[in-house]
Amino acid sequence: MGMSAKSRRQLTELAEQLMEPGDRTVHLMRAQVGKTPVKKNVGATAVTVAASVAVAAIGGGMSMGMLFVKGDVFIAVTDRKVLIFGGRRNRPGPGRLWANAPREAVTVISEKDKFLNHKLLLGVPGAEQPLRLTLAPINPSIRNDGRHLVQLLRQASPATDPR
């Protein structure tokens, strides 16, 4: 789930359009956003398996569906701002701007370093709900991206972390 060079370049270009003179990019990262609806996906798995068995019994090939898919979010942290972009649906890379907030206004509500992933809950001004980020364990550098983001946000805002 790391960020490709093309996505990194696109994110840098989008961030540069929103940066103030003298501002520089400090950190770029990609994460999954949202919460996986487990009950819904378990039901979808059962339907997919049943459909695959039925198609195979008729003589067709196997069919598989996408399960447990979350959306992507791309984050650019500058000297002064946190820029959050949603992922594009049909193509990889950053898309529409979700948030443009001062670094000190974005707070770390919680951070959980679990066995299978690293989870962050960020308070973003203007958002109805906190932003729930998940960083998969496949590549240790991805977890380090999350830890570095938390460190940067805590330097800008001395908010407490209610674990």
C-alpha cells in the first residue's frame, strides 16, 4: 500500500498549488480511510462464494468480488498546513481536496499500534467526524509514515492523547 512515484509526484504538485510562499513540504503519505463494515463484508463473502459455486456448477468460470475495500487518502504536511486529498475512484493517485488546515489545528485523537496495523484518529477542523486512518503492516515504512505524521502533528499542537 505504499505510494508510487507517480502518486508522490501528483501529490507534490497538488500541494504546491495550495502552499504559501516560503512553505515547504515536510511529509507525504498514503493511508486507507474509513472503517471496514465487517458484518456487511461477511454477508458479501457468503453471496460471492454462493454465486461462484453456482456459476462453477453450471459450467462457467469462477467469479470473485472485491472484499474489505476502503478508500485511499493522501496527506501532504507542509511547514504550516496539513493538506488531505481523497483518492480517485478509477485511477490511483490523489484526487479531490478534502481538507486544508493549519498544522496546529489538526489533532491526534488516538493512535493504536496493533499487531496487524497502525490506526490513527485525527481531528480535522470543519469535518463532521474524525478522520480514521489505517496503515497496513505489509511494509514497515508505511507504519513509520503514520508515526512520523503523529510526531509532526504533536510538535505543532501539544494536545493530549487520551489512550
